[in-house]
Amino acid sequence: MVPTMCISCNGALDGSLEHVFPQALGGTKKSRDLYCSACNVRLGAEIDAPFTKDFEFATTALNVKRDRGAPPVLKATTTKGTRIYLGPGGVPSMHAPTSTIIEAPDGTRQVVIKVPADRPEQHEHMLAKTAKELGIDAAALPLASISFKIASAGTVNGEMAAGGPQQARAVAKIALGFLALEIGDEVFTEPYATLRLAVTHGGDARAWLNRPFRQLVAPILPLTDGVQHRVIIYTTMNQTWAYVEVYGVYGYGVLLAETVDARFASPYVWAQNPTTGASGEGRASGTPLPTPVCKAATPTQEDHRELLTTMYRVAFEIAYESTIDEEVAIAFAQLGEGDPRDPAFLGELHRRITERLDALQDRRVVNLSRPVASKDVLDRIRQALRALPQRNKRRDAEDGD
Ligand SMILES: [Zn+2]
């Protein structure tokens, strides 16, 4: 059962596609039966955009699936004050390639070029740029060595916002969308008038704020069973509630109506893993219901713990994977054609990988450089490293929607 008019302005529907849970947070449930184009555009800019911005750090760190493109690469700062980029999955990378010219006392000059490990080709551009600065031909700069350096992602400063009338309106909009798709045109009846007004005219927050039980309640119920979004619509003794959960950590209670809607005696439940995009919905009589809390709560650092722990784990696992990829690329690039993969070689590879993974555990910046003097070996390392992101992109495409 779906509404036959725009649930914001009561105007005619014109096929505008609404993501009921914002797609930038991974939401996959869509409908063309909720808002007209004008309301969809207006409410998207007023409500969805600032709401998803509040969770941008988590969206990127968790590599949340979305309909179009990857989560944004964010500028971040480590706790030591280093500026870095934080890519999808929490993968840190250098802010920009750098080139430093070092003058030795004997008059010789050394050029140190640093590029992100996943963008080795930037090295060529930096080499040309530096040669130009020095007023010499790039080919005249002898390539002496290359070092690999990776950093752990455990100590990046992240910002998230939770609470306030703006988020209350966004959460109410999510709840209203799910409700409307369940009850259709009855969403236009009196019990839900206040909710629709609050979503449509959130700019005038007085009616909303004068009723403390309608305020955002976050968090009600920090979970420990992994990262997910969830929406539950249910009745209590004399009220109808929605519970909207973001990233499995923030729970927001929304009072839908001060009357019982018998259709939700058996709760409607929608749940989704935002990183895989997998979702499920239905009526689940056994669903444990969160307790509505009738006052606003101020989230604390402690409330973020579960989310930050999850983000760290994801970033750490990816750092592990990329460490192994890099080390294997280096090791095999250094083997000559037809070299036997003898036990000593495999033992050395195993030792170096173990050393780098142990260093990651320390959460410190790791520099396990091994200078490579041969241009030929260097080329082969670069080729092997270039192939890695390609392979990862293919894997992502296969997983995609
Ligand atoms: Zn409208």
C-alpha cells in the first residue's frame, strides 16, 4: 500500500525517486510514491544533505555502499597533527606527493621524492617537476633507491555529530517514509499530522521542541552485533513509535502518533548492513523492542566507542591486506626470471611480512624501507603495485549493485 499524493505537500506525484534511508548512508530502499520532485529536491537539500554530512567520517571509514560512486575521500589529521587523506575503508594516504632537495656538506644534492604507495606513477611527475626546478634534464637525475613506507590508520581524528533539532527532523523523515509505505493514504489522517508537519516545516521548530518526547533520543541502545542500519515501527500500550538506528550505534526514538496503530502490533522491521548493502525487511513478532525514552539525551565520547572500534578494525584489516600485497609485489619483483621459489626465499618473505604486521600492531608510523638500486627491479615493483588497485577495483565492481 503506497500513498497516492506527495506526503509533504499533498500535490501530485510525478515519479521522483526517494531513498527512504539516505543513499549516502548506504540506504537501498527506494520509492517513487512518496514525494513530488519539488519536495524531494527541497527536503533532500534541507534535511538529507546535512544529516549525511554529520556521518561522513563513518561513511568513508566503513566504505559504505551507495548507488553512485564511492564514499568521499576526506581530509583528515592524525593525532600527531599530520595531514592525510582518508580513503574509503579508512585507508590512509599521503596528503600529496612531496619532493625535498637535500644539500650535503660536500656540495652534492640528494632528491627525496615521496608518493602514496597506491599511486607509484606520481613519482614520474614529481621527478620531472624537481628536475625542472633544478634546471636539469630529468634523465640526468640518477635513480638511487626507492623506499616503501606505510602508516597505521589507528590514530586518525574523526568528527561526528549527533543530536539537535536538525537531526531530529532527518530521523523523523526516515520514519515517515517507512510508515507511509506501510499504511499508504492513511498517513494523511490526523494521528500523523504532527509528524508530517514537523518533517515538512522543520524550519519552525517550536511545535517540535515544545514536545520533549518528540526530540531526538540518542543513543538508546548501543549494539554490539556489528554495523547496521535498522528501522522498527511498533506500538506500545497507547502510542505508535519508530526506532531508527544508524550504523548500529545511534538509536533514535520517534513518536509517530499518540494513539495505537494496530497494524504495528507485530513490528515492521527493516535492517541493512551499510558496508555490504545487504538488507531485509518484514514483520517480526520476536523482535526485541527498544524502550522509548521520553527525554533528549546528549551523546558522549563513550557512546561513540562501538562505532570507533568498528572503524578501527575495518581500517586495520585493510592495512593488513595492503601490507601483504606490497610485500609480495616487492619480493617477487626482485626474483630473476626462472629463479626457484626456494625455502630460503619464502622464509625471508614470511619474515618481512611478519615484521611489518607486527609493526602495524604498534599503531606507530612504520618505516621498513629497503633501498632498491636497480632501475629494472624498480620498474617491476611499480608494475606489480599498479596492478593491485586494478584488481581491487575489479573486485569492488563485482560486489557492486
Ligand atoms: Zn510535494
